[in-house]
Amino acid sequence: MASETLVATVVALVVTASFPFYLYGAWYILDQEVVTWDVLIHHLKFITVGLLLTTVPVVTWMAPRFLDQLGGFAALHVFLGLQAYAMLLVALTGIVRIFQVKRQHDMYERGAADRDVEIDDLHENMGAWRGRLRVGVAGYVLFWMLAWLVGMVRFVSDYFLY
């Protein structure tokens, strides 16, 4: 069986590797003038990889070991990580409703760019949903980065600074 230090190193690398997927996914969708179905799917492919690279190590290795490492830094790390996932849920409450309304209005079709319609005119709550999406995504990224930073400090102090 692999040593705990080796597993911790692999986990740290895998979680760190998720960040470029988040960045590219965000850049890609922000760079598009019109979000078609193909653009949305391309964006979600990268975001999904980022989420998997973060969530799989959390569920399979970090969470089961939490009670064995109970302490201040571990609690802070868990708190920040849970806040990140809570903010992801906030974002999802917005994106699901936006997706439903845009789908009802065929806004993901290739010709959608030719339509002269503001997204906020599609539904009376669209502004609130877009706000939830923005707050959720910004909160997720902020808490993810804080959790990652605390996790890296824990990693170095637990495995390399005896």
C-alpha cells in the first residue's frame, strides 16, 4: 500500500489540477457573445472535470480521515470547503432556472444570436437568478481558493514540517 505522504501528495496535485479547468471553463463562457447549446456543453465539460478533480479526493480520502485529524486547521479547512460547496448550490439554484427559461425560449439554438431579446425580458425573476448564479460562482471560487490554501498549509505542515 502507498504511504500516506504519497497519497496526500497525489491528492494535493489532483485538487490543484482542477483550478485550470475552472479557469478555462469560466474564460470560455465569458468570452462568448452568445451562449448556444454547444458553448454551454463545452463550458460544462471543463467545469465538470474541475468539480470531479476536487470532489472525488474530498469524498474518497479527505472526508473519511477528518475525525482522525480533528483540530483547528482541519476544522477551518472543512469549514471553508463546505462553504464552497454551499455556494455551488446557490449557483445551481440560479443556473437551473436560467437554463429552463432559456430552453423554453429556444435561446440555445444556433440562430439565437439573431434574436433581439434581452435575457432579463425572458422571465420576471431572471435578474435574481442571474444574481444567484454570479454570487454562487464567485463565492465558490473564493471559498475553494481559501480551502485550497489552508489545505496546502496543512499538507506542508503535516507531511514535510514534522
